[in-house]
Amino acid sequence: MADVAKEAGVSHQTVSRVLNDHPNVRAETRTRVLEAIDKLGYRRNLVARALVTKHSRTLGVVSFDTTLYGPASTVYGIEQAARAAGYFISIVSLKSIDKTGVRDALDYLADQGVDGIVAVAPQRSAAQALADLPLDIPAVAVEGGEAGEVPVVCVDQVEGGRLATEHLLELGHETVWHVRGPGDWLEAEGRVIGWRSALERAGRAVPEPLAGDWSPRSGYEAGRSLAGMAGVTAVFVANDQMALGVLRAFTEKGVKVPGQVSVVGFDDIPESAYFSPPLTTIRQDFGAVGRHSIGVLLRQIEAGGPQASERLVVPPAFVPRVSTAGR
């Protein structure tokens, strides 16, 4: 910093003000300091800065399955929101969903001196493990069920399931079959609740859901079963990857979509607009989830520690395409 000050012909306090975006620096002086920084290749020592300010400007993220579109997109949204707020991200991805694994991840991030932690906890076991742990630093859970000691930010999965089902009922279908996600996933559970409640409210029969595991393969197996059943005209599939498998199975069995069966997915993955046919689906706003998560966390950091619990819900959006049609 002293070298930069000498090169720019200013005091080291002025260099510090420029680096910290202090408003009381003339534009000409700021430009001169920034040019000196570029010329000398100056880089701030973040460790030393953290020792002085007591803040690392780093947030920890604990994620439990970043191979799937939803969790991966959630982590990306969190990272983008954190960077926009001037924070770095340190990510721990876990395979084991238990209290010990979660505790180890939290301890690891705390030892790194992170200012706060975001836990992407879409599974019930992960949410319970997080809720049962004492936290002494600010934290927020994404898709973590009901708010407890840790604030929660989530997409309204129940509303998404309801939107998908009501769309198919409004097209004239007598009932809607459902290919659900894994039993431990809170998102899958919410979509089942929305689907079931829409059917019950309309006074329609509620078929037994077919089990899936989020993969196209499981959707393909469910689609083969559905293609052999009488009276199936509408299917709500709990994610777009499984819907891809359902469409493949229907094609192989000679079932026309949407001529004979209408199909709705969930997530609006980038490829869903290019399925054959393009998939009607429910979009999750992962950017909004990231912004809300970081906002909740920064409010806690600014307040000096964990605050009262809260639950912020992000609404889903219906995306119509041509995989659905009226009866």
C-alpha cells in the first residue's frame, strides 16, 4: 500500500479509502490510485484485512448434491448473489446426510473464518440434521422445510404442484397421474401435496403416484408403466429430467404427446424447450433464491449474529409449451 501511495503521490490513508470505495475521494485522485495499483500489480492481503476488520468477506455454502440441476442452480444463484454483495464463497459438498457430516462441514467452514453459512438442505434428513445443531454464527437454510432456529428460504413447491395440476384439469382431463421424486426430498413432498390438493379440491380421483429418483431412467420406467394403463391422459412429472424419460417411453410405445397424453414437468431446465415436444413446465427462480438467501444472511451478519427465525418463500412460474393439449 505504501508503494501504491508513493507511485500515486498520495497518502496510504487515501489508498485505503479508494480500496474501500469511500465516497470522500476526488475522481481524479481515485483514477490516479487505481492506475498505480494496475501498474504495480498490487493485490490486497485478504487474510491481513480480516484480522483488522474481523470479517473475512467469505461465506460458507454446504450443499448435499450438486450433480442435480436444482441444487447446482441453487448454489450458482447463491454464488452470484454473494459476489454481487462483495463476498467470496467457500463450498463444501457432502455425500453423507447425517448430523456428524453436517457438523463436520460447519466446523470446517467456521475454522476458515467465514462470516456466515448457507446450507442447501433439500432433503428432510439434511434439514433435520441442520436444525438439531447449535449454530454460533449466522446461517440460513435453502429448501430447508419449516423455519426453526435457522431461517429458511425456499421455492413454493406446493404452489408449483398445484399450478401444474390445475393447468391439466382446466384442459379437460378427468384426473392427473404423478411421477414423484424421492421420498426424503422436501421438494418432492411439496409437489405431491400441491398435486393431491388440486385433485381433491376439484373432486377428482387421486391415482397412486409412481416413484422416481429425479433421473431420466426412472422417468422412462414410470412412462413404460403409464403407457400400459387405461385412461391415462395427463401426467405431472416432478422434474424435467424424469419427464424426458416419460416422453421417450411414450414415443417407443406409440403414445402421442400431446395428442393422447399431456405431460407437464418441473424446473424449466434449459433443454426443456428443445424436448420433443417442447415441455410445459414449472420454473423455479434460483436467482431470487440466491438473492434472498444472501440477504437474510447479511442482515444477520450486520446485526452481529443469528437473529429470529424467518421463512421467505419464492413463487414458481408456469411455463406453457406444446406438451399439453385439451381433451
